Amino acid sequence: MYWIERLSAIQYDTKYLGVIIMTDQAVSTGPLPIVPFVKLPEGAEPYLEGHKCQSCGAVYVGERNTCSKCFATDKMEVIKLAGTGRLYTYTVVYRSFPGTKVPFVSAVVDLDGGGTLKGNLINIEPDPEKITTDIPVKVVFADAGRQDAQGNSYTSYFFEPLESA
Ligand SMILES: [Zn+2]
């Protein structure tokens, strides 16, 4: 499962965070979204944004121009993704980059209504004996726990078991 851990770190540290830092959003008063599909509307609840194919109904997290299911192009509609879903699979990460608190649970979640994404499952004991797949989870938003060189903080999404709400 080492590759998942690596992917996770690369995804946050290089791809998304890097892209955000390179935009003009560097100067901001509030936290910035850790990834473009985290939406932080002013005066409203944060949510995840996705795209839905108007030809076949396939749902994707984030931006998508072509449907990988039916290959339709320019048929994508922007949608608000569900704030709940089910745990598809997970791995407990024991080794990560310096400064990252371990162990943590890296999870893949199928959102209700479509869309699958990876993120950290929090408020659960990182013990494989105590985590079962297919449990209902909800999407929560919190500080990503780190700042960039300009002092910006980032809001990330996490999953937590629905029962602990
Ligand atoms: Zn489609």
C-alpha cells in the first residue's frame, strides 16, 4: 500500500498545492480551498463540486470536459456533490512526509449520487480491526493543517463516520 501513501502526498504537496500557489490567489484574508473542487461560498456551507454527464449521467469529482464512460464531449453540467457517501476502501498510513502526523486513514469514498474520491477519514481509530468498509460517512471541511510560504491557510475536505456526527 506504499504507493497509495506516496500518491496521497504527491497529490497534495506537488500537484494541487503547487497549482494553487502559482495562481493570483496568494494574497487572501480567508483560507483557500486545498483543491479547486472544494468550494467555499461566502455565507454558505462549503461543498464539493463535480461534473455530471448530461448524456449518460456519469458523475465526476472536479472538472471534466469529456465523459470517460460514454465519450460525450461538452455535455458536462456543473453540480454540487453530495455531502455523504460510503467508505469504499482505505489504508492506514504509518509513514509519511516529515510533519505529517501518522497514523492516519487514507480512504476512498463513493459519494451518494455519484463521484468517487480519495481523502482522509478522521474521527475514527486508525485500526484496521475497527474499520469496516461500506460504512456511511459524511464530508466535513477543516483546516488542512499547514500554511504555504505566503502564510495562506487552506481548507480541505475530510470524511468522518456518519454515526460520530
Ligand atoms: Zn457520459
